Amino acid sequence: MPSHTEPVLIAGAGPTGLAAALFLAQRDVPVRVIDKAPVPSHHSKALAVNPRTQELLEDSGVTDRMLAEGWLIQGATLHRPGSEDVILPLSPLLDTGRAMLTLAQARTEALLTEALQRLGVAVERGVRLESVEQAADTVTAELVHADGAVERVQAPLLFGADGAHSTVRQALGLAFPGDELPEPWQLWDLRLATPLDPDRVHLLLRPDGFLFLLRVRGDVWRVMGNGSAPLASLPPGSVCGEVVWQSHFHIAHRVAERAGAGRVLLGGDAAHIHSPLGARGMNLGIEDAYVFADCAAGALAGDAERLTGYAQARHAVHRQVVRRIAALTRLMHGYPATLRELRDTIVPRLLRFGPARRQFMRLAGGLDHPLLTHC
């Protein structure tokens, strides 16, 4: 049993922070979750829940709720103008017996929040982490509440799951090195009538980039792409309807120089950001949360080396995953012309080549590395 009675402090109530709190609560570790946003976001950047995430959340009952609300992706199709489509099966994924699942991130967060509430943990919203100090056996954090009240709290551990602009990472003085693709990317969730198979992911190669399509629910599809006028490149017979949500963004690939220091550790976007190709962002963060909870419980029981183990092991995983996704994104995004020619020739061949196809499926499924690596 943990030797501390003060709760572990988690900054950030996105999927990573919520999952970390849930995994700790399941281990009977007291936990406190704060988030500066007054209400949860209703927009969903992530849509896919991979087999590893489903496995990790199985015992909490969240996976069953996800399966009841979402839908199982049957495969992926690569479309090339004037060429035969390339069909890639995704369900079930490898030997897990599980399929990729589509569920909006907002619903995943809601289900995690409900599971936490059943364990007696409520998210404190409108509470901003202002500063962090740490000593050998404790972390002191200054919190600012919505009414301006300032609270100084002590915690045995702090987990920074507070996003790409992480206050926790900045408090540790950790760099966030990496690079960014130059062109903007556009995203729509819109009602779409289309001849495309609604049970599959679709990748359309275009002369100036590519287009990604995935049905979210009913007749609402996620459409994302780079290049000019992505919606003009939809397959013949497609008719766009109401736009439910629209956004634009730049893709960056970054990994914090360390996944934490001392009693302050990082997970999710605070530790790594990358392109949505491969569907790893939210899933990798939930995996961080599971490993953090396992290492934190060990540290609170007296094995403080587990904290160093987390920082080292997860940093290695983050670098590996981001490197692979960055390479895949650069290959797919269509610039410069020489790389686009390579993409149009090589990618279809790789997807038909058994070992390469299995490696891609392992990447998408979160199965490309061991879960616990000596933390």
C-alpha cells in the first residue's frame, strides 16, 4: 500500500490525465485532478481507440462502454487516381482479437470521467497550475482558482498531462525539440453522402498532398488534408452537407528532452506531439498514464527508482513512436515532387508486402513496443 496520504496531483483533465487518475484510483492511490478549462471541450481531435488502449481500460469497464457507443473499423483503403485501390485489413488487428474502434475523444473523456466519479474522484475545473517546486520527498504547487484564490498544496508526485504548452514541462525547464511541416492542414467534421465504404478508413493520394476520411458517426465524416481545396478532391458522387466542426492546424513532431525529473513526470501532449497519422496521440498518452500509475504506485510504496525508470523508459518510447510517425507523415504528405513520386510508387507496394503491412498495423495498434519496460 502507498505510504503517502496526500493525493498525487495531476495537471490536465484530457484523456491522459483522466486515465492516469483512473489507473491510480484503481490501485487505491489518492489522486487529485485539476484543469484550467472551466468545462470539457466538445470537439474531438482524436477518433481512434486502438487495441492496446482497449486492453488497458478493460478492468475499469470503460472499454465495454466504448464498444457499445463506437464502431469497429473494418480496414483501410488507399485510393490512387487512375490506379487500382489498395485494400488493408485492420479488423481484428494482428493476433489481439481486437479491432480499431472509432469513438470521439470527447466521449472517451466523458466515459473516463464517469468511471472516476464511480471511484469517488471528481475533476476540479477552472483551477490553473501556476508554479511548481520540488524537494527530495515532495512537490509543492501553487494553484489559482477561478475566483482568483491562490492555493499552495503539497503532493508526493505531480503528473503533467497539461498539453503541448505544458506549464509543468516549462516549470522543469525542459526543452521541446522537434520540427514542423510548413503547410497548414485543414479538418472538417461534416455530413457527407459518399460512395466510399463507411466501415473503412480512406486515404486518397493527391498531386499536392493527401486526403484522410473516416466516418465519425451516422453520416458525419472526418475529412482532413493538406494542399489546396481538399474538399474538391472528394470522390465522384460525394455530396457535402452541414459542417459540424471545422479547424485548421500545423503538424509538428516534438519530444520533450526528458519525460520528467524527480517527482514530476510528463505524459501525453506535454511529453510528445506528432501528426494524427497512425492514430497514436491519445492512445500513446493513455499508455503513458498506465505506466505512470504503475511506477507511481511502486514509488509510493518505497521504490523511488521507479520514477527515474518511468522518465527513461517513456522517453525512449516517445522518441521511437514520434520518429516513425514523422517518417510516415513526410512520405505521405506529398512534398517535394520527388518524394511524391516515391510515395505514389512505394507506399502501395509496401502495403501489399506482408512484413511492411504487419509493421504498419503494429504501429497503428500501439503494439510496436512492450508496454512496461523496466520502470
